[in-house]
Amino acid sequence: MELKADFHCHTVYSDGSIQLTDLVNKAKQAGFSIVTKADHNTSKGNKRLENLARKHNLIFIPSVEISTKQGHLVGINIDNWDRKNGGKLMQDEIDFVLDEGGIPVIAHPHWRGSLGEKIFELKRAKGYELYNHSSPFGTARLLKENKKNPKKYHKFAQYSGSDAHGGAAYGHYYIKINCHDKSKDAILEALHKMQVTPFGPTLSENLILWWKDGAPNQIAQLHKLILKN
């Protein structure tokens, strides 16, 4: 059985402008079986999203995007995140997520401040984002290098995360999870075994989505800032 999911998007609980009800509706429209969010260094809103998912017959798996000293890490199946656990080296955060029963996925390896090719020197990671809408040129570079050296680039599972902030990119980036049933335990087992396949748009489509998703979100964040002040 193959299940579709996007484990990397942001909502109003960090620097996104997507409401949880909109996120659930978008997940259904995209044919996702799983709904989650990976807000920056916070698990706020997870209980509400879990309740919404249940009402719409979707599977909820908590996630968080963790800031490390060497880029960002998506911790799948990590809830009640405490900020004091962040800000360490990438390897330390990978180990922490695994010890907590989560799945560590390295976000946008070529985004500023990230490790780039050095991610393949890390141990125990369960995946990295081959596709990421917020890092279009990093994605293009990874896809090009992946063809040259597939063995190296398959050391970890390859993911596709929309990293959506405004919502326009959500549904265009996803993974298919090969699992034996539709239970949360089966999904997590498949993720641990790295049984995923990534799907994403072309570079030109990525750039269009980057604009459509980012520009409205920046306006929304500016409006929020004005109201706050």
C-alpha cells in the first residue's frame, strides 16, 4: 500500500500564514492520507490539528522543524518540542530525534547555513529533502548530482517537502510511503526502513510556486507585524 504525505509545511503557529482548517482541506484535495505540520521549533497547535485530522479521516503524525547549528532538521513523530533541545550540532539533533522515537530528515541541504554535500558524512539520518520548494536551486543541484552518483545520494531516503508557508506549494511536493497497512505504526515502521519515494515539480514550476507561496505569506506576516505594533 502506498500513502501520500508532505511532512514539511508551516502554519500560523510559526512563520506561515496557513490556518489548520485550510491545511486539512488542502491535504484532502491533494489525496494525502496523512496530515502534519513542521513549524519552527514548536509543537503548538498539534492537538487541534490532531482533532481536525480525526474528524476528516486523516492520519495525524506530529512533526517539528528543528534549528541546528548546521541547518534545519525535520523531526517526524516528535511532539511537545522544547526549544532548549534545539541549537546543537546536526548529528546531535539526529541522535536526539531517534532516541525520542522519531524519524530525522535533513531539510533543504543547500539552503543557507546548511551542510550541503557534508550531510552524507552524518550517521543515522533517515532521509534528506531532495525536493524543497523554498530551495529551488538547491533542489536542482541535488537532482543533477543524484544522477551522477546515485549510490552516494541514496545513503538516506529521499524526501520531498513543500516547506509551504503561504499554502500555494502544498500538494505539489510529497512522498509515497510503501507500508503494509494504514496504521500509524506501519507508517512509522516504513519511514524508519526508508521505504519512501519523492515526487516534485520541475525547476520552472518550482520557481513559480516559490513566488506564489512566498509573496502572499510575506504580505500576511507584514500585516501581522503591523497589527502587533
